[in-house]
Amino acid sequence: DCATDPHRCVSERLFMEMADVMAAEGWRDAGYEYVCIDDCWMAPRRDEHGRLQADPKRFPSGIHKLADYIHSKGLKLGIYSDVGNKTCAGFPGSYNYYDLDAQTFASWGVDLLKFDGCNSGTLELLAEGYRRMSLALNKTGRSIVYSCEWPFYLRPVQQPNYTEIKQYCNHWRNFFDVYDSWRSIKSILDWTALHQDSIVKIAGPGGWNDPDMAMLLGIFVFLSQLVIGNFGLSWDQSVTQMAMWAIMAAPLFMSNDLRHISPEAKWLLQNKEVIAINQDPLGKQGYQITKDKNFELWERPLSGRAYAVAVLNHQEIGGPQNFTFSLTFLGNGLACNPACSVRQVLPASRDLGFYTWVSSLSVEVNPTGTVLLKV
């Protein structure tokens, strides 16, 4: 509520301040490009021409002026709408207004659209709406990233056709909103491992699986939603989220207040080695290769015949534990054939040396923590 908490309410002031911090404190230079407005930015009704309009109290200068300001900082602006007749929070949706809304967003200088799936009626209308907004965005001639919730709303009823979804969307939500808790992060990782046979193969340049996009502040910053820097995760759990989002080739969004973030969280979120793995140009998504008691071993093929490897310890009590695995596990036996160098990236960076194809590697992992390696 802007009356009682003007410093934190969803408003043009909030997004301008966030853009200032992103430009001044290294976020833009680390690769975080988009400042995105989520639900609740709109006035409750369209204008006399049927166009969406911003809430005049929260955004008195209008979205176009905000976009100009964001662009002046070397950043891009994202916005939110919904495929149905109302957004999830009850504001006007884009149903029957796809072309007009796409033109409106383009005229304002918007660079990304998160398109939600609430109040969409039938699954046929949902699919038709996602297709039509994709075509409408392309028709504007402006380059606008298209973030869909299409498979998330389909999944309770039918298996999504990811080949079709990738034709229309740049990234897409598969699972429930992430929350600032270990239980939430763990459930996303468990779901991803369970469904990896159907989702990993479709990911690649131009189209990505998005593990989550919950909004904690009505703001998200693009680089799938990282809750690092809030209050619900321990340090080891924050390391796990950053490492595993890199392994999953997830679009990196932050849902936190960059004006009040700890140096440790900033170091983790701006870690260039982790971001390089996440943004690897080969664009292949990683996957779980084995599970052993409390440990999971994941790998992700990278360009230059390298691999990112994550060792995740699910144990929630006790102290650090060792996990030992044969390097022949990696890359179908090819990652270390005949030899390889191994570097630890998280929780701290250090070279672990050279290993041969038949070597074993032992790593110590804290409870609910992850060791991220580059091989």
C-alpha cells in the first residue's frame, strides 16, 4: 500500500530506484538486464479507447516514461498481463485485446512480457490466447521477450506439447511459484528431476524451462526466480539455488530488494563463474544422473566439451558429509576421457587439479548445500 509504505509499494519510484541500484552496483554489468513489473500495475479499467492504462497514483508519469528511464540506465523493462479476461489479482486481462495490448506495450517501449494464465476459461482458449499474443507481439516489429505460463496451467489436465510451446514462447513456467523457503526450492528440484525426460530435451537457445516466477515484491529482475537475498534460505540453501538454477539453464530472475541486500548474497548473485555456466552458449539444460541416499549428482553439458557438475546433499541435519563418485559417470564416460581438470565454483572457487578417466572424486557437502564443479 503506497499510503502506508511508499518506500516498498509497487510504483514507478520503486522501479526507478531499483534501476539506479542495478546500474550503480554491478548488477547490469553482471548480466541482469531486465527490470520487470508484475501484476497490480494497472488501473482497474481500460481507457475510452480500450487500452490498458497504468494506475495513475502508482505510475503518475506512465509506463512509457518509466521505460525511457530504465533504458537510460542501459536496462530493459518488462511488464505483466494475462491471457484471460482478468489477471490473477483481478485487473483487466488481455482476452479479446491481444493485438491492442501488444501494440500498447510496444508503443511504451516494453522489452519483455510475462503472460499469466488465470481466468482463461477452457484449455482451448488458453492455448489460443498464448498463440495469438505471440503473433501479436511479433507483428509489432519490436523485440519483446515472451514469458509464458502455458504448460503450468495445462499440466493438471494434459501433458504439454513443448515443441508447440517453444514455437510461440521464449520461456515457460512448468511448476508452482517459488517461495522463500527450502521446502519450495526442494520441491522444484524434485519435480524437475522427475520430469526431466520430457523437459530437458526441448530447452535451448530461444526457449527455456522456467522453474519458477513467484513475485515477492511485485518486482523481478531478469538475467527463474532467485529468492537469494531474502530471509527464508540459509547460506547453504542459497548456494544450492544458485548452483542448481545454473545447472537447469534457467532464466535468472531475482525477487529481492536490491537496496537492502547482504554482501554475501550480492557476491553469490553476481558470481561471474556461476553466471557463465547458466548463460553457456551451447544452451543445453542439465539433468540428474544419479541419486544415492541423501546425495544427488547432476551434470550439464557446456560449450568447449566442458561439463558443469553439481553434488547436492539433501540431508537437513548433522554436519558436512563426503560424497565420492567415479568420473566415468560424467558425460556418458566422455567428460574425463582420457583426462580432465576440475575446478570448484561454489561454495568457494578453487582448482581441484587434474584427474584421469578412471579417477574418483570426493567432495564434502554441507547439509542442504551443493558443491558446483566445472570439469
